[in-house]
Amino acid sequence: MKHIHLFAFAVIAVVLLTGCPSKKFIATEPVEGIVTLDGEPLEGCSITLFPVEEGQGEPGYSYTDAKGFYRVGTLKGKIDAGTTPGEYIVGFSKYTQVPTGRKVKDENGDMVDQTKEANLLHSNYESREKSPWRITVTKGKNQFDFPLNAKGTGPSE
């Protein structure tokens, strides 16, 4: 799953950074907010907005900064300009290297701690099917803060 996210964000980054001069951008509404984990700002968190109904919205993407702030963008809209109005399921992930408890040889032949990538967030948050977070994007500025927790539950749980 992580590799799909990395590939998707690499493609998004290339498209957003290089742009397409002849392309017309879709109309979008700004979407931004703060993501916290157990009350603390969550830096480096990947956020994905999945339309609830196929074709009823434009998928959105973002990463949080050191203060947990994010601003959504789409592949078809201007950089960080938001997404189209509609209802979305919101997914979150934050991957990092964690030790496996094993030692391996590095490229110099030295023994080092082996690591693997792991999502630091509860698996409910990454799954489109299990995420407890839904939002409705409307015309105008949209502010959505997400107080995530270690249990993987949503706002009213």
C-alpha cells in the first residue's frame, strides 16, 4: 500500500511542479486544516480525499507540515487549490523506518540494525473502507481539523 502512495505522490508532484501550459484547471474549493495525533501536531502525514460516490468529486492529496497544517490539491486543479464540492472519505498514513530487532550487513560490510517501513497510524485511518472520517466540501473555504488517536476512531467515537 505504501508503494502505491509513494508512486501516486511522485506522479502528483511531477504534474504539479511541471504543470501543463495548455491545460485548463478545474474549478476547486479550498480545503485546509490541522491534523493532530493524541493532541499533538502530526508532521509528515499523508492525507487522501476519496470521493464517496465514484465521479462525484475529485480525489485530493496533501502532506502535513511541522505544525500539522495541510492544504489539499488535485491532479486537475491548481497547486494546493483544494478540490471539487462533494462528500469525501479521508485517509491518513505516516510511514517511517522502524527497527526489526535483527542485524544485517550494510554496503561496507558493517553490522547495522535492520529496519522496515511501518505506518505509525492505526490501520483504520489508511483504509478507504474503514476510515471513520468523512467530510463534505462546499463552495467557499473549507476548514477541517482531524484529531486522530492511537485507537483509530473518529470524531464521535
